[in-house]
Amino acid sequence: MATEHEDQSVGKCKVQRCKSTATLKFICSMEDCDRAVHYHCYKHLILKKADGTFHPDLDETDVACTKAHCTAIVKARSSSKGLRGNWLNDAKDGGPCSMDLVLSWWETPPNFAKFRGKDNDGMKKSKYGNMLATQMKTLTESAERTGKQVVQRIRDMHDQWNYAHEFAVSETGAGMLASDDEKTFNDIVVKRFPYYFRLRDVMIDRACTEPHFLNTDNDALDRDSSVDKAEDERTDEAVGAPEDDDDGKWRRPLLCLRLQLPEMLLLRLLLLLLGPLVLHQLVAESRRNPSEVPLR
């Protein structure tokens, strides 16, 4: 069943035209919605069509407080469960489904780290996608799945994991854990990404070697090793040993210029402070002895 709402008092729920006085209420399954819903109201008001017929029920763990939320929940569940791509329901002869294969691959280090471009020996993401797609064609009923579709699924799951992790490390999430409200905390995290806790260990292990993991900018969470290598090369060139230029003149390394920067700033400051005084003295001297002041 759906998650029970903390408000179990006698009275109406948040569904419009609610006339029920039942005490048992459930939390709307729409993400970030915490409205209380009677199951009777959900079944007979939310699912009812204009012609008097009814929409199919949501999953047994879901309820909705509005028709718009009901539609959104259907779309979200279809995407996460892979109903369109049959990622969960394509098992063959009791074997693994496509999602099982993806999760098993993800949980095995260093597969995901290499997929993200860390020490992958130049192996592209498409090769990992093709490898998993080949396994799916052999072990599941999904004979038409392509490597490109697998890569996109992994990217979508990574985005969803980051979305769930953002809440898990937020002040709100920490406050729930501090107040011993772990059940609500877990429910919200799983709504954001159902496999968050299953993949947390391998993702946190990656974070230990990536200091920017908790950055809210998801694009900065992972950088390809080629970019890191290029940055290292630029750094080596900047602070390396002196080299001869094309014109044969020796130039100081950039590091030396950086070390002289404080002295340069101090010199400029002195010029700004003493310049007007020197100029005033020259003008005063020229007025007293015009003939002794050199012409410029």
C-alpha cells in the first residue's frame, strides 16, 4: 500500500469534492507533494473520467491527489520502470532482466568510473553500451536494443542518482535523519531514484577520489581523463624548466613572474602614492627657478 500520511484525523482530505470522513489517509505519490489523500477519493474521484469510466489504477504503492498528479506519476513510473523499453519485464526463462544487467555492471568497479572516462585506455562509452546490448540480446527478450539506447539509459540513471543524492546530503535530508525520521527520508530518496541505496557504495567510493563530487553543478561531478591530462600538460608547461624560444632569447618561466607579482604590486602602489608629490615638487621648483628646469 501507499505511505500513510501523518494526519490521520477525521475530516476531508486534499482531493476536491472529498466527502469522506475516514481517518486513514495516504501521501500523494507525486514527487515533492505531501498532501493527504483518502484511498476512496483517489479511486472514485481522481481515476474517474468525464464519461463515467475509470482510468487504470496506479501501482499498488501509489495514490494521487489530483488528475494532473496522476498523469505525471504514470509518466514517471513508465520512464523509471522502463515500460516503453521493457527494461524490467524482459527476463527470459527466469534469468536477469535488462535492468539487472545494467545494475550488476554498475556495481562492479571500476566499470562506471571507466564509463565516465577515468583510466579507460581510450575506450568510448559506445563500446560499453554495445557490450551490454549484446548481453541483453543473449540473456533477455530485448533483441532489438542498441548500444546507444543503453548509454542513454545509464546517463539518465546517473542524473537521477545525482538528483537523489542532492537531497540526501541537503540540510533538509540531514534534519530528517537527525530527528530520527529515517523512513520519510528513505521514501523521498527512493522516489527520486529507486536504485539510489543500491548504487550508493560504488558512487561514494568514486567520490573519495573526486573532491568536487558534492558540487551542485552536475556537469562538474565528472571530467574526462583527456581533459585532466590536457590540464596537467598545460600546468607542466607553465612551471617547467627554462626553454629557448624561436628567437634564441631565454625567457623566464611563468613561475618566476608569479613570484614577483607582490613586488610589482607594491611598486605600483608606491608610484600612485608618491607620483603626485613628486609632480607637485617639480611644478613648485619650476616656478621658483624657471631657467633651471630642463625642457622635455
